[in-house]
Amino acid sequence: MKNLNLKWVYLIVLSIIWGSSFILIKKSLIGLTPYQLGALRTIITGIILLVVGYRKLKTVNKNKWKWIALSGFLGSFFPGFLFAIAETQIDSAVVSILNSLVPLNTILFGFAVFKIASTKRQIIGVIIGFIGTCILIYKGSELNPNQNYLFALFVIVSTLMYAANVNIIKRYLQNVKPLAIASGNYAFIILPAFIVLLFTDFFSSETLNNTALPKALLYLLILSIFGTAMAKVLFNKLVQMSTPVFASSVTYIIPITALIWGTLDGESFSLIQALATLLILLGVYLANRRK
């Protein structure tokens, strides 16, 4: 009974942490460019994970490192920049909803690349989720004509990368400790992130003297510690104490938290978009059911 209650606590805490990540990205962008944000987020998270998990790297077999490297770039490096770029043009709440496409794209990617069979229910779920996405983007562009909803493509590309990453971990890194995977990911991407940072003018006097920078860095620090490093550990523990299906249900709750933050921050959201959100979540639910 204690373990049953604890898994629900982990689920709720994760949904709050990940659901808050999108507003933290938005607030960080007030004093940072998307490339500065993506690079710094990777560097800070990498330092934390490598300090905590560097000993686990010794347990990884040599033939697994290429997959850990690919997992790092697809699951953390590129999405870190793409989400930040998207939020320069699109509300954080909408970005969080589009992020819910990850389970759908995981099904599609697994079927197309890894030949993992899908049920009729899952295919219907993917179609429903796609329809909901189209409605969400279309109505969002009408409601916010000053926003460029073509930037939604950056989020969709990110969800495809996340989907590829999930399939890589499932197929090639199943027996590698989760902390070793996470630490190994950042061992590969922390240096490229630093190189990107050098080309962003972050160390210029103009950036360093920006009055908005200290608050932006504070938001980014919170995002890196809680939204990335700690969330990875909590999610791994949740999977261990429950099931992958239960753990993935956090996807349904994240948009609720993000929508609350977005509304409090003055973002617009229509009834049609709310219905489109329900369509996406229904699609995710159906796609996650095998029977």
C-alpha cells in the first residue's frame, strides 16, 4: 500500500516539475537567446549529472557508447535548443501540449524504423492525435495572429527526436543503468554545448550587463536542476516502482500544469484549443493501450 501511494506522489511531482518547465523556458528567454539557453541548460545539467553519476560510466560496455551518444543528441541536445526557439514565437502552454505527441511519435517511429507491430487501436490513437494537433495549431494561429505558428514544427521535430531516443533506449540500452545512460548522454553533449555558447556572444559585455540576465539565469538554474537533472532521476524511480505504462501517464497531466502557468502569465487559450487538447490526449491514451 505504501508503494502504491508513493508512485502517485512521484507521478504528481513529476507532472508539476515538467509542466513548469515550459514557463521557465519562457521566462529564461527574457534575458537569454534560445541558443544561449539551450547551451547553458545542457552545461548546467551535464555538470550535475556527471558529478552524481560519473562512477556509473564504468559499468557501460564499449559497444553501448555509440547508442548512448546518439541518445544524448536526440534526447537532450537538439531538443534543448528547438524548444527554446519555438517559445520565442509560440505560447508555452501550446508548446507543452504539442510535447504530448511524443508517445504517438514513438509508436510511429517504432513501426517505421524498428518494425515494432502496432494494434488497430494504436493507429486510431495516432490519427486522432494528429487531427487534434492540426486543430490546435490552426486555431492558435487565428487566436494569436502575431505569433508564427510555423515554429510549432520545431516542437514536432523535437517530439520525433524524443521518440527515436525512446526506441533506441528500449532496443539497445535496455540493460544499462538509467543514471549511466543520463550521465553518458551529457558526457558527449556538454562539450558541443560549450562550443555553441562561445559563438552566442554570451560572454560579451552587452549580454553580461543586461539587467534581465540575473533573473533569466535564476529561472534557467531552476529549470536545469529540477526540470532536467532531478526529473530524470524521479522518472527512473517511478518506472522501477510501477510500470512503464503508469509512468508514461505523466504525459496526460503535464499540459494541465503548463496551461495553469500559461493562463497566470496572460497567455490566450480558446475553447476550440481546449477541445483539440482533449483530442490529442485521447489519441495518446489510445496509442498507449495495447489491447
